[in-house]
Amino acid sequence: MKCPFCSAQETQVIDSRVSEEGDQVRRRRRCTVCHKRFTTYETAELRMPTIVKSNGQREDYSRAKLETSFHRALHKRPVAREKMEDAIERIEQAILNEAKREMPSMKIGEMVMLELKKLDQVGYVRFASVYRSFSDVEEFKDAIREVTKK
């Protein structure tokens, strides 16, 4: 680690501590040249996969797109924002657990539908109607039957 004061390449770790959450390491360091002390923080860098759309186009993962999907599906529905955030976190964790460089957008859409099915039936049908491109009333009926069956 380069010293931020004198730019020396050699520094010594004096103390290391794991954060209370357990997701970060705080290190106190001392420069071996100028002897000044400074703190660094170490966290794991997690890279989300590239999303492959149905037309073959690839794009970076976007949490904002996921949030927008939930907001549209649950617009004016009695679902707490915290529940929506928890669902998004579960989807992101599932994506990371796949540990792949690329993931089809269809798979993420299915994950969203599963979470919406647990949160709100109307939100589920709203999302499914757009996601599956419903073309007639029968497809709506099928989605309603699917969400109401226990």
C-alpha cells in the first residue's frame, strides 16, 4: 500500500479489525519512510454478471431497472418499501450465488415474478402481463388462477 503522505511503497500494518457487520476490514498502517499513520478499509468487490437480453444484446446489471420493475408493479399497492427492498436484496443475492459472468434477463424476470407472487397478487399480475406480453383476457385469467391457487 502506497503512503498517502510521501508516496513510499512500503507500509506496515499495525492493527487490523473486522467491522461489526463483518463485511469490512479496517487496517491501521504506518509508513516505513515518513512514519506517519493512516487507515485503510478493505471490502470484497462483488461483480454482478452481464445481462443477456432476449434479443442477444448484452448490458451491465442495473439495480435501478429492478427497482423500477417493482415500483411499477406495486404502484399504489399496500406493500411497504422495506419489503420491496428485501425482495430486491434476495434477487441480487441469488444472482451473485449463481457466480456466472452472464445471466439471461429471462431468469431475472422469473425471480422478480416469484418475489412479487409472495408480496402482492395484483403486483404479480401487473408484472406478468407486461413480462409475458399478454395478448388477450384468457392470459390474464390464467395468471390470476396461477397466483390464487394454493
